[in-house]
Amino acid sequence: MLNRIGKINVLALVVSIGLSSTAFASVNPTTPLIQEGKVESVLAPKSAAMEKDKPADNAIKAQFAKSGIFSSDTVKRLAKSLSEKPYQAPEENLPAPLNNMTYEQYRDIHFRPDEAIWKGTKLPYQMQMFHRGFYYKSKVELALVNGNLATHLAYNPEYFNAGSVFNQPLPKGDIGYSGFRLHYPIKRPDYFDELLVFQGATYFRALGKNNTYGISARGLALKTADAEGEEFPVFKAFWIEEPQADSNLMVIYALLDSPSVTGAYRFSVRPGDNTQMDVEAVLYPRVDLAKVGLAPGTSMYLHSLNGRQNTDDYRPEVHDSDGLLMLNGRSERLWRPLANPRNLQISAFMDNAPQGFGLIQRQRNYNAYQDINAQYEKRPSLWVEPLGNWGQGSVVLTEIPTDAEIHDNIVMFWRPKDTLKAGGEYRFAYRLVWGEEPSVKAGNVTVERTASGRADVAKPTPKRLFVIDYSLNGAPRPATMPTAKVEASNGAISNVQVQENRHNGGYRLTFQFDPADATVSELRAELQFAQPAVEPVDTQGIGKVETWLYRWSK
């Protein structure tokens, strides 16, 4: 299997396939693009990175992440100004040795750990940069922020080592970088673990304490799986605040650009068992945005016990995420197992003021995967909590067919009901949680596992058997068995049964589905417990019950 840096985004391969006023406020800023003041009057201590050798001044080519005065509004003003000009694609010109690199050659260029930014200080973070080349040709500018002073971080070949596979000299001019990563002692105090990576378009990924890399997030999704082709915005520049010795907070600013929109982003990162990232974004559309996705996540799902048809794999399950979890504006918990369909499929779950949604890796047992190297049981879930009222819209799930685990084929995001108009300014904020899925209150009933197969053990049949296991999450099992309500938009449901599951202390729901002539059917299942006449929660401790949703397709 390829290293994650070589993982392919399937979205780029399907381009030929045939908020409320409180959340999006329109404003007209009058702040000038450049603040007045003299740089030499700013008193700020030098960071460790500023002490390193840099290319000659005439080799520095910063367009955005320049040295000078910096404030929290700097990136917003840059994004606003950029939106009023014609779009310019990011610079991809590279010297000949870098221009046509193979994957092996690119992997042979390593950042020297002893050159890490803030190494040798008492600061809680270290930063390393990624070289340009291979898939990552676009120039990304970096600047370090200390107080109200930004210092451009120029490319320096001394930061890197090249081995025997790429045996060419590295360039000496300021060609910029392709991204960066942050290290933090998340597991033990004497070792800086890799925590967070920004590289490629607007992609970034992070880890909780016990995770390995899996799902990625993006700054923005535009025209995902659209017939006219998806548009991929890019982060052209980053400003990274120097961390403080007595805090684990890391603040990062980013400038987004694309033919349709520009944007200013602020990421506030706090590592932990679950790593939290508060995102504040301001968008400046160049054109009307009707097909926009906010807080997108991109993951991989190949197969599980719910989708092993035509699978030739020694492992029972292979996926970075196994379900979409939603907590809607009515406080309903909805669980939608993922699928690897034969044809591209898009599902939209309409909502108003969503409380959260995310791609979840719920199966945490090694035995479910049997993959010593990939460690899928350690892949992080990504949970999105909107901050403020996001109004009406839909959680959109895109599932793209794939036959290999190197492809990210699952995308989720929030699509506002209203179009974001050209020339406006739209603000939104949300929290990303990387690690375990959101905890549930004791006694809430959740879906633990979904499996399916043919309904006749003796011979092939188009009828499907679905098996759904539920967990009571600490509540005692009621004396009265629950019933189940199972529905299908097309086809027929039969043989609905609920029985105790002595292996997890919960229940197993089974039913048969006959698609008949249908090619697609939306399935829905609910466990129903006897409720008292007045009390909203069952006296035996059963709380809210997660609703199971699934799209069956031929």
C-alpha cells in the first residue's frame, strides 16, 4: 500500500461524470489593505526560524506571506482584494530536476529534523516543511508570526536531504514549499509526534492521541461530483503564529483562492486525546456559489461486512470511516453506514441548524480488519460542530465507486440552501474534532455494526438479509423487548425480527429486503421501546435511539 502522501483523491478522477443571516452576514469592510506603521518600530523577539540562513533578498519571491506588520485582519483584507481581481492559477514552474519527478524520487527528499522550526527551544511545537514536486507542484508561501510582526519563511535547500534516488542538487532560489507539518509531544513529553499536516490544494489532516492518519479535511468543496467538473480551491499562503511555552494552542492563518471564490481562514488547534480545531472562515465569492460544500471531509471506504459482494480480500473490512453520523437540528441521531457502490451516488439529508455531523470510524477492533500494517482500527473519526446557526441546508454524502484502498472515495459536507452571491462576504465557524466519535449519554442506543448478505443460505437470490446490532451503552436491558419499524422507499420489507444479543448486552435487528424491480431504495430502521405516558425517557434507563439509514443500490 502507498504511503498516505501518495494516496489518490478519487474526486479528481470523476470530473467527467455525467445559511441563515446569523451564519452568513454580508458586510462591506472599509479597513485599508495595508495597515499604516513602520516595521522598524515593532518590537518583537526573533523566532528560532528567523536566525537560520536564508537566500539572498533578491531571491525572495513572496507575493502574499511577506515580512511586515500582521494582524488578525491581514488575511481577510488580502482575500477581499484578491476576489476583486481576475483569478491567477498558483505557480507550478519548477526547475528541470523537480518538474517530472517520480513518486520514489519525491519520497527521497527528506526534511532534516535538526532544522525544524522551534527545535532546541522550550516551545511545545516543531514545524517541518514539505518540498515541491511530484503531485505537489503548486507553490505555497509561509510566514512566521511573532506578536504583530510576520516574517517570510523563504525556501532553503539546507532544510532538506536528498538520497541516492533523487541525486540532483536542490535549487537555491526561493521556490516556496508545498506545505508543512506540525509536531507535538502528544503521547509522551520527550518525543514530538506528528500531529497535523497541510499539503495539497486545501487538504489537511490531524491526529488524536492514539490515531494513525486516515481521513482528511478540506477548506472548501466546490462542484463535487458535478458533470462540469469539480473545482479545487488552494491555500496559497499560510501564516503560523509562534506558540507560547505555557500553552498548547497553535494558531494558523490561510489564504484560499480559486476561480470562483477567495477566503481567509483561521485555525486554532489544541492537541489531546481528541485534537480540537476551531475554524473561522470568511468567503468572498467571485461568482454565485450554488454548489458549495462547507466543512468537507474526505475518506476511504472499500468494504465491510455490509458490502463484500465481488470482494477478493483476506481482510474482513477495509475503510478509514464506516459511517456518517448526524445530530440534526431536532436532536435526532442518524447513522448512515457507508457504501462502495457500483455507480456514483449522492445523498442529501436536509436539516435546519445542524448540531453536528461527521465521518466516523466506529469499528475499533483489530479483529475486524486483520491488517497489521494499515491499522485501520486506529484511524481517526472527524466530527464537525457548527458554531452559530447555519440555517437551512443539507448534509451531503458522496460515495464514489473504487476497487482500491489508495483512493479517497467518500466526501461529506454541509451545503447551504441559499446561494452565496458574487461580491458578498460570508462568515462561518465550526469545530473539528479528530479522534474518537462524540460520546453518547449512558443508556442511549446506538448502532454497533451493520452486515448484509443474500437472504437464502441454500441458493443465490436477489433478496438481501440485513443484520443490525445495537448497543445500550451501559443501560440495563429492559424486561420488555423492543419492536422495530423498518421501511423502504422501493421494494418490500419482510421477516423483521428483534432478539437479544448476549455478546454485547444489546439487541440484533434482522430483516429481509426484496428489491423487486427497483434499482435504488432508501432503507430506514428504528428500534421502538415502550415509553411511559408522561416521562420522556423510559423508566428502565433507555434514552434516545439512533436511527439507521441506508441506500441500497443494484
